[in-house]
Amino acid sequence: MSNKKPASSSAPATPTKDTSNIISSGHAVSSAYANLVFNTLGHSDEVLACFARHGISKEQLADSSIKIPFDPLSDAIFELMETLNMPDAGLSIGRQIHISSHGAMGVAVISSETVGQAIHDAAKYYHTAITFCDLEVYYDRDHVIVEIVETHGNPAFQAVVIEAMMLTMQNALEFVSGKSLTCAKVVFAYPPPKYAGDYSSFFSGEVCFNGDKHMLILPKSALDMRCITADEHIHRLAEDQLQQKMQEIRSNNLTMSHVLELMRRQPDNMPTLEDLAKVFNVSSRTIIRYLQAENTTYRKLRDSVHKQLATDALRNTEHSIDSIALNLGYQDTTSFRRAFKRWCNCSPSEYRNKTSE
């Protein structure tokens, strides 16, 4: 199973934040998550002031009924990582997140009969608790693979999200099985950060970097491990609640975050307005009206996604400009260069030189 990328990829350690190309994702997290982050980062006056600067008040953190927008929360975490010198904040946050923090989804996982069922329920219902990434589960002959797919659109925040999510999955499975996952292999799709030596203190199994994807890989035999927290009655109640939540999500799935997620998935073959209309089971005109209400258009969103992906590739990889253009679906480099100059007022080469200084 190959997990290597070209050595030219750049590490996520202490990135330089460029907010000019970050699209508002529309994602949100529960105040419980935000409060956990607040306490993990020190719950000091300095941390509280930073949260307040990004529009997150103490009252919001204390109100369990509200959602905290993901973008300002990530901006606050990013600022505190630099001011408090905490490049490994994702590891600290992930260690503190207990599966019970995930509401009904957490209850379903805890009450599952086997580890296999716990993984299945997490993948099936994660959208009821988490919207800034996807979970995909697939199998080969000897392994089960749980992949984390980022949808938050903030490349500078990659390590924080992936570290926290990987630890959340590991902690959940170890909690329900009552065993340390020394059999696991954890693969990160970025080079080792400066604090990579600390990973062994957080992860139970083998840790690899420069992977093709962010993956937790387990032997298939782990699926049959019995959960020491299994409770059939509680599991049934949790599933009923989750099915209702999933129905609510499906009935109101035309959101900006969902539209952006679909557009980011295949930047070289981005869905058209007609494609989006089919996904949401509405007319193209309804999609246009929705985007107008959000003060944007399909073309602006397409350009924003392409700009974000292009500038990220120019900053963080050594891929040629021709290759970047092709990956974004441009048939010729000239068209890409022209579009890039319209987005950034400079050529791709000038942008790469300027950001590498």
C-alpha cells in the first residue's frame, strides 16, 4: 500500500496565513467544541480577548444551544498558535475531545456492538456533528481504511484539523474497545512538521507522513472487536434520533458550504449550474436566486475556488504552472495565466516568487 508523495511537498508547520483567498465556508461547530478549544488553549484573558476579536464572546461559548462559525474560530486558533507558540495545538485539542462530545452520533458509537459497527455509524452520521470534513470508509483484502477528507477550504489550518480528527477517531475506538490501537497505522498527507517527534506520544500505532491521503488503517480483524460499552437499547434510540437529524439535513441541504464542497471535489471538472440543480433537486433558476441572496454568482464561486487552489499550489508545492493549470481544468496555460492575473493582479510566477521570499 503506497503512501508516498513527491518530496517537494511542503510541511504544514508554522504556515503564513493568507486570508485573501480563503472562501467563507459556511461551516459551524457546536459551542461545546469551541469551549473545549478555549479551555485547551488556556482559557486565559488573552485567549478570551482573541476569541472576542474574532467575534466569539464568552456568552456564546457558554450557550450550548448555539453554533459557532468555523471560519472565525479557526482564525482565532491560528492567531493563538502563533502568539502562544503552540504549533501542535491540533494534537492538544484532539487529545481532549471525547466521543461523548459528538452528541447523538457519539452515543451511537459508544453503544455499538462491535468496533466495525462503531466505524460504520461514525461514517454514516458524522455530518450531524461535523461539517468541515468528510469521513470515507473502504476496505482492501486485509485492512479497513478510514479517510479524512477536508472540506473547510483553509489550507493553512490543515494540520490542526487532521491532527484533532485523527486523535478523535483513535480515542473513540480505544474507548469503546477498551484496548490501545497499537495495530493501527496513521497516515498524514503532509510532510512531518517540526514537532513530528511528539506524534508518538499521542498516537498508539505506526505514524507515517507524505501519504496520498489522511488515513487511519486498521486490520480487518479489528472490526470484530466487541465494544465494552455496547447497549442495544441505547443504540436504537440514538439511531432514531440520528435518522431524524439526517432527514432534516437532507431537506435543507442547499447551503453555501455544500455548494463549495461539491465545487472543490473536482476542480478540473467542476459541476455546472445544471449539475448542482440536479444534486439539490431544484431548478437552475433556484440555484441562481440562492447565490444572489448570498451576494455571489456561480462564476464568482468558481473563480474563488480556482484562485484558492491555485495560490495554495503555488505556495506549497513545486508543481509546474502548466501542471497546476491542467489540474484546475484549464485546456491551455495561457487561459490560466490570464485568469490568475485577473484574480491576483500578478502572474503565477510572480506570485510564487513573492510568497517564497
